[in-house]
Amino acid sequence: MANHKSAAKRARQSIRKTAVNNARKSTVKTAEKKLVKAIEAKDLKALPELLKNFSSQVMKAAKTGVLKKETASRKISRLSTRASATK
């Protein structure tokens, strides 16, 4: 346990930020799974909306530091290439 008020506050903040970061990572993974499933099923109607949602979630994660910007760009690039190849 923390011995100072400031250390206790940092511990509380760390717990909150970890929860937010884990939630954001989970949202990105879910969006990625939905997009991959639509690509494999060749669902052309849902594909643009899922790709837009995935890109948005990944960039939000990159902006807040949950993912690195290069990782986010690579994920978006690879999945958008796969999506456009199904058409």
C-alpha cells in the first residue's frame, strides 16, 4: 500500500487508466474480429461500415497511446487491402 497521499492518488489513477485502456483495446479487437468475419463471408453490404468503424476505433486507440501509431496504420492498411480485394 502507498505511504503518501500522492502515491495513493497515483495508484488510484493507474487503476482507472488501466481499465480505460483495456476497454479500448477490447473494442479494437472486437471491431477487428467483426471486420475479418465480414471479409471472409464476403458481406459487401456491411463491409464499408465495419471498415469505417474499425479505422475509427484503431485511430482513437493510437491517439490515446493504447496502440502505437505505426501499429494502427499497419492494421488499417492490411485490413482495408483485404476488404478491397473481396470486391
